[in-house]
Amino acid sequence: MTVAKPLPHESARLHVTGAARYTDDVPAPAGCLHLAFGLSEHAAGTLDALNLDAVRAAPGVIAVIGPDDLNPMPDCSPSLHDEPLLCDGTIHYAGQPLYIVVADSHLAARRAARLHEATVTEADPILTIEQALDAEAWFDGGPRVWGKGDLDAALARAPRRMDGTLEIGGQEHFYLEGQAALALPGEDGEMHVVTSTQHPTEIQHKVADALGVPMHAVRSEVRRMGGGFGGKESQGNALAIACAVAARLTGRACRMRYDRDDDFVVTGKRHDFRIGYEVGFDDAGRIHAVRFRHWVRCGWSQDLSLPVADRAMLHADNAYDIPAMEITSWRLRTNTQSATAFRGFGGPQGMVGIERVLDHVAHAVGRDPLEVRRLNYYPDAGRETGNAGETHYGQRVTDFCLGAMTDRLAETCDYASRREAVAAWNAANPHLKRGLALTPVKFGISFTLTHLNQAGALVHVYADGSIHLNHGGTEMGQGLHSKVSAVAAARFGCDPARVRITATDTGKVPNTSATAASSGADLNGMAVAKACDTIRDRMAKFLAAEHQTDAATVVFADDRVKVAGAEYGFEEAAAKVYAARVSLSSTGFYATPEISWDRQAGRGRPFYYFAYGASCSEVILDTRTGENRVLRTDILHDAGASLNPALDIGQIEGGYVQGMGWLTMEELVWDGAGRLRTHAPSTYKIPCASDAPPDFRVHLWEGANREETIYRSKAVGEPPFMHGISTFLALSDAVTACRDDYPALDAPATAERLWRTLRR
């Protein structure tokens, strides 16, 4: 069977040879035009006048589309229609598009887009949490509160209490392929849009709305992305709409791509958080109650901020069974880029908050942080015994396995003896301090917007035995197409080389959900399996009738079909079925079962299951400079019955490094005027190969998913990102070795911040 085997990525050869085709590589018709946005240099104010004469006169410019040329103004928002394509008079952030240049080359468009003259009545921008709170600038009508238990009573009864605050920075997606789109006008108002997006149907919907046509007049296509990480879930809308509007205006193909600096300045980032906490606990470190306050900087528009902030609240417990908990979340509007989806979708911020609490409590009671974490875990669950904890939103945790996983990892990484060795090292070395931390991950899998938990697929078996399929998911390097094609090969018992997946296309599979929430393989794998099973059953029924036997006895395996003593090659069987006029094409559809969620009440079962993991990281810190290195990281991760162990381990390694980068080195800086100053690789540092642990050990936890997912596998896109928390807390542990009080380290723990924390 092709699943559960470490097969290579289906496009690996194309990636490494440079033959893989991305959106900006798609050949366009002769006369294709190029677009660029003219951007605001101000963060807040009123656009009183916009002189575009110099722009129109610039070499190579074919047309200029300003706000007055669009009526109604197209909307780019994935949520509440609050993102006009171009400034409608109110300036919301530095980098906001003011107009569109249409030129005969990319360079000509970019040069012209710098020539406008804007007359602006400036206003004081809202940039900080304090400014937003003072101005009562927030979304969702004010703070949202979820929780369980009598918090005030539990805090009052707790033998010990303390509080603290944690600042968590945002993060730039830094995908290798920037945002890009190509619009190809067709006949009778049709528009074909090729985009680099995680959400083809949203592109289809937003372009259709902008053009004033039904969705059937717009076809959205995605072959692959050069990385997404959530940054291409909604941020591609503006480019696709602009290209489509310009294509209709000119009657010519139009394409657009952001240069790296523009990509930084225009697009949203991970939400930065401030988390305040008040915790009641006992002398052993058992937490009785915790009150969290989340202050979330959302940027100028709502985008996906509400579900992101919701998921941070949902993951505020991480792996811990806390009797009383309350989370209050403020979603603050600021004059900065509209923060958007990013790998983990708010979950990482919520988890860092509770992990800080556990670390702080362990320091207060003088116990090893791992002991305190284990003390507060949910119970390892078994349906047979009914052993399960319950989250603060009312979902029973019936699949918890972190107790056993943590014990396994602590043993294999030699945690106890390394803890002693770290203490001995720190006692003997005044300047270089080591730190060690082992942290867990419990991450819920499903979209919290319930109707998105669905997927479709289209499968064709041709008369020569080759198989062509499409599904609603998008490939961004994570190996989704590889997994789904392996599922198809397994259902037919055929050679994987027979299966080809072509571009995701709304003209083939409609009403797709975004490839997000770690659900790509779960949803689309099941939809493809259902379509394949329908075709296979038709083939089996025909062959069984021909051999006067029962269809259940027909066996598809080893690229052959066996029936009543006869044996056919798969291609021979397909040809026979085709000749008998039996359909070899089918759609498939899957909807995740057993989930329900009341967002207003904060109660229900938003997740079909949880994915688990644990990581242990050891670091070394130069206390004189703040410079640091990760020495070793051990990860044990739960991928269920892995569909492809090689791909899953790759995702775990990459997720950890990206999470480590977020918490230790990636720093976004805005100046007092609201301009993003870290807008290029020269000013924004991401991890490189030399930053990965030189001793890096990743293993998969053996055990099938208890829920009926595709081949009992588990999602592995987002959960590994949170393993980076172990590195952040290992650095905190190293700082703790230098002082008696708890260091309260903020993120990202850059060398500068570590240096300042050591001297605070």
C-alpha cells in the first residue's frame, strides 16, 4: 500500500531543478500588462487630493486606475467587507494602496508608482496597545470572555498567587515566492485568474464581486505556491482583484507581483500579543485557577483577526487540566498592516501564555518545570475507562496521550541527567550559561468556522489505466498532493506513477475551503478516497458480474485486479470497464463529523481531535552579549498513522525552526509614524541553516488516530510550529541561572532583549 511509506514529494525533482512552475512563471499572451500599487506614505489621515499626472506620463504606462475610477469600490476583505481595494478617502496605514498603475513592464509600473503627489491631512496614528485602549479602538464590540469554573473563588482559595505580563511579537511570513496573480480575460465577461493563494474559492468570489458577475464567470486556478504559512489565505485578494479589473478595462492579460519590500509593507503579519496573567496555585505547583488577558494588535481592518484571537483563547490551556480559567480578549484596531493568518492561527500565542505561567509557577515553588507540567497535565485518556479531562470550552479530551509521550521523550533525550549537567555547567561557568526546557503541544484540528470543514474531489480513470484527479486543497510545498495521490493509488491498489494531480481549479472542484487549519490532508484525502471508492466499486461490480461472483471478492492490489481466479493488469481492467460503458469518473465529498461550536457562548466541540507532541531543547547563552545557540533539540510528535513519514518529519523540522525563529530572532519594528522599518532581508532576520540545532532528533509517536480520519492519520502542518516554544523557555532557563528572581523574558528573545533582561 502506498500510504504510510516515506515516498518523495511529487514535485521534488521539479523543485530542485528549477522546473517547477509558479504563478509568475505561467506564460502570458503577447501584450500582457503589468501592475503595481501606488502606496501611502502616511499611517493615518484623510486623502484630500491625489495628483496622478506624473504617473500617467511616465514611460511605459498604459493606464492608471484611481479611487474615482471604481464605483463601487471592490472589497478585499475575507470577513466583514471593510477592506477597500484602494483608499476611499481615509488613510489607514503606511503601505495602503492608493491607485493602480498599468504598464508594459513590471519595472515601468514600479517606477511610475512612486511619482504621485498626495495631499493628506494627517492624523495621529493609533500604533500601540495603550493608544488603542484609550481610543476604544477595537473590533467585535469590545472584549470577548470565555472560561470555566468560579475563577474568583478558586483564586481566593489558592494557597499562593502571583501575576505577570508577557509581550509576544508578530512575524513576517517570508514565503520564498511573493504574492502574485495573473488575470486572463475571456469571452462574454469571463475571467480566468491564476493566483498564488491558499483559498481559490475566495479569490473566485472576490473577483466575481468586483466585476459584478456570477461566480461561474470566474475561474480561479492554483498549481502550487512557493510557501504560504497562512500569508496567502487572504492577502492575495487585492492582487487578483486589481488584475481582473485592469484586464476587463484593457481587454488584455494583466499580471502583478509584489517585490519583497512591497510584500513586507503591504501585507499582514502574525498578530502580536500582550498577555497578562493572574494565577493561583499550591506549594507543589498544581494550578487551581488562572485568569488571562489577551491584548491583540489586529491592524487597520478585521481580516481574520476574530477567529485568530478566538483560537488563541481556545489554546490557552494547551496540555493542562486547570479547574478554573477565564480568558478575556481585546481585538485592537491600529494603524498598521492588517494582521492575518499565520501558521498556528493564534494557537501559538495562546500556548506561549500558559507555558509562561507553568514556568513561572515552577520557579516560584522551586521545582523542575517538567515536574510541574506533568503535575498539571490532562489525564492520559482511554474511551474504555471514560478517563478524560474537559477544556474550558466544554470539549472532552478523550485522546490525550502526552503523559506517555513526555515520559518517552524524557527518557530518550536523557532529560534528568542533562538537567544535572546543565546545573553543573552553570555553576562552573560565569559567562556562558546553558538552559534546558521540555514543553508539550496539544493542538485542536478543524476549522472553528464549522461550515469550512468540507472538501470535494474529482477523479477520472482513463481507458489506459492512468488516473487524473483534482481536489480542493492547494499545494504550497507541504506535500498535500503527494499524500492525496498516495491515497488514490492505495484505493485502487495501483502504482503511484499512474496518478497525476493537476492544478487546483474552481472550474473542476467548486466551493473549496482554504488549505489551512492543518486540515488539507484530512479533508481532501477523504474526499478523494470517496471518489476513488465509487469508481473502484463500479469496476468491481462489472468484473464480478462478468465472472459470476460477488463484487466483494474482487481484489485491487499490486497494480493488478484479481477476480474469481482471473487476473488483469490495472490498465487492462480499466479498458474492459470502459468498453462496457461503465463510468470511470466520479466526484467525492467529505464533511467532518461530530463537530459543533457556539462562538458567542464559547462552548462546544470545535475540534474533531487533537494532535500532540513534545520537544526538548538545550541552548547556550553568552551573558555578556546576549548571543546564543541551540545545541540540541529532541522532538517526539504525534502524526497518528502517518500517511508519509518522510514528509511529516520534514514538516516537523521546518515547523520547529519557524517557531524558533518567531520566538528568538524575528522582530518587526515600526517607527513612531507607523512606518514598518524591518521590510527586507537586510533588516528582518529569519533562521537560516546554521541556526538549526546541530543535534536535531525527530521521531514520530506510534499510534493511530482514534477518530476516523484518512487511514487514521493526523494533521501535521501547524502543530509542530509550537515546538519552538521549548527553545524560548530554554533561553529563559539560561537567564534564570544568572539571577534569583524570575526573568519574565519577552519574545522575540533576540540577543539585544536577552542582554537587557540580564541587566534589568
